Amino acid sequence: MKSIFSIGLIALLSVNASVQAQWKDLFNGKDLKGWVKRNGNAEYKIVNNTIVGVSQLNTPNSFLCTEATYGDFVLELDVKVEAGLNSGIQIRSISDPAVMAGKVHGYQVEIDPGDRAWSGGIFDEGRNGWLYPLSVNPKGQKAFKLGQWNKYHIEAIGNSLKTWINGIPCTNLLDPQTARGFIALQVHQIKKEEQVGLTVQWKNIRIATDNLKEVIFKGGEEAPEISYLLNQLSENEKRKGWRLLWDGKTTEGWRLANDDKFPAVGWAIQDGVLKVLGTKKDTLVKSGDIITDKEFSNFELEMDFKLTTGANSGLKYFVVEDRKKRAGTGLGPEFQILDDKEHPDAKAGVGGNRTTASLYDLITAENLSEGSTAKRMNPPGKWNKLRLVVRAGHVEHWLNNLKMVEYDRYSQIFRNLVAKSKYNTYPNFAQAVAGHILLQDHGDEVHFRSIKIREL
């Protein structure tokens, strides 16, 4: 006869066992049962309980995809890649014959052995490009070890996507786009003969989908948070002092420049988007630029913008009102927003200093994060993330989490630039201690959302 203590102990152990996360192997080490290849023709073979992807010329990106789909999960696997071959791990990804002819699209956790060291970052394959480049997390850039096996730990829980490599936090992303999809192993397309036959390897692939509190890692918040929540602040942002500069519903906090009211025409609010309407095309009455009621001095600002083809707009800051001037106009340093490909202003100015993310007519935007001229800007019809940082005289322009411009507005260098620009007739241009934020009406349809600010 069992004692009451024994019965209780057995019951307690049973309960504990029932709440523990159950890992499931996604690869049996023998064959590719449960997996299907999509899009490209790169080879996937099994060697010593390891999936080996082999690069091949004249084929697009290849993906070995799980037949099953997953929502919330923790995924772990070991990865090794040869130098010269980029790769990735797709999560919550989709292949729908009705969308881009079945092209795989969705979140990709990067495998990047190159010098930029963005392994563990999140790229939005086939959709919006880089959501979380490791340019924002220098510590995470040191996690991946070239030529060695690397342990990836990936958490997808609700809107939160977090990654670790070898125990080091790499990504801390909030994004609401996709709640469920398959896992896939990518062999990236190649264009050079010397890349033929390069390999990427995966092993010890396992996933947990229940009782995830048992297997989530601590410390993910050490990686800077990037949020794509729509017109909404994360709990982390609230704690750090962020607030919405536009509430996503009303005109509160905004008005026509050099006026007291929000314009009755020329601007619209629809489905959580603030639109400047295309008066050039639609023969509507152009209303003018809008500004914040409040002035700001030291701050960090973020927002999403979406262009239409050929559109021109901008975000100005340190705007000082002058009621003697025409309503709907304001002067200040400008983060240019432009369809660089179609709008003629991109070829005006000097050396491209009127292109998107440039300090308009003064400093040309360059990809300072990667040391290149490639902006990684999404085309008209897709959203881009703008970030502006102002601390005392130091100013930074960021586009899609890549630094594009950096300058000191109090420096002699800046004053020399102003003297050679269209602003040379304005005394003390961009020298105000504080000023309004302005969104420009240039007569083209442009969309804005998720406008938020944190005073420093």
C-alpha cells in the first residue's frame, strides 16, 4: 500500500512533467521527411546527421521548408557556413501560389559570415527588407564565429521576435505582420563561379511550441528594441519615456504652420494613416505644411512613411514660426523624403544632397552603417522607417535602422555648408534652441504613421 506522501509526490511529479516544454526534433538525421524544397534548385543533402546546403549558379534563392506551420515557438539549431556564402533561417514564412507566384516570403534570421557581421539580425525576405540589422547592436555583431558551429536560439512569441547566437542577444524585434508560417533553411543565390559548391550546414534542429516559459532565455532586452507596432507604444518604450506624437486617429497636437487650426483640406486621416493628399494629380486645394503644437529641443523621433510614385515630402525640425509669412510654410533643417528614382529633385542640388534621408540641400545621405552608398530604401508603395536623433548640436538621420547622416549643427563646417546652400540668406538657420516638428505638403500623396518621440 502506497503512503499518502508517495501518492502526493507522484502526483506532483506528474503535474511538473505536464507543464514542461516538450522539444520536438524537426530533422531525424536520416532523411528529409517533413520538409519540401521551394523556389530554387540548390542541393540539400544529408551528411553525418547534418543537412548540407550546396550553392549553385543560375538558380534563385532556394528554401528547404517544413511542411508544418508554427505560430508561437522556440527554435534551436546549430549552424555552420563557409565564408563567401550568405544564408538564413526562415521563420513564420509563407509560400502562396497566389502571391508572387509562390515566392517564399517572411522573417529570415540572418546567417552572415561577411565583414558587416549581421548574423542573427532579421531580414524580411520578399517583403520589406531589413527589419533589424545588427547595425543597431554592436555587441550582437560579435556573437557569430566564422568557420565554427554556432548555436542559434530563436523565440517567436506573439509580436515579439528575439534571437541569440552562442548565448549572446542579437535581435529584439516587435512586428505584427505574420503570426504563423513554416520554418525554412535558405541557400542563397550566387552570381560568381568561385561561389559554386560553398556550403551551409544545419544540425540539432528542434522546436518547442507549448509551455514556452520553461525554455525562453533571459536577457533578450539587452539587445535594443525595434518596434513596428502600428500607432502604439511598447511597454519598453513607455518605460523609457516615449510618447505618440500623433495618436493615429485625430488631429490633436498638430496644426497648419503659421496658423491656429488643422487644415480643412489637403490632409486626411484614414485607417490609422495620416495622408498628405496628391493635389497635383487630383486638382485638390493644397493646404500646406503641418507642425506640432509643441516645440522640441533634444529628442529622438521615429515614424513610418510611404511614398507614392514620384512623390516629394520631408520632415523638418527646429522650425520657428513667423506669423508674418504665409500659412502652411515653415523653415528648418529637413530630413528629405523623396522618390529618388522618379522625382527630378533627386538630381538637383549638389552630389545627391536632395535625395531621401539627406539633410536637404546640405549633406548627402550615405549608408554610414555599412560604409556604402546603398540606402536599402523600400520603393513607393512600401513603408520605410525614419529615425531622427537630436542631442545638443549633434544630429543623426536614420533610414530603416541604418545611419545616413551625422552632423553638428553648431559647427563651423555646418555653417560653411549653409553659406553655400539655398539657405544662405536666412540668418541663424537651424540654430534655434527649440522648434516645431513639421511634415511637408509638397502637393504629392505621402503617408505617415506610428509617429513617436522621446525627449532627451
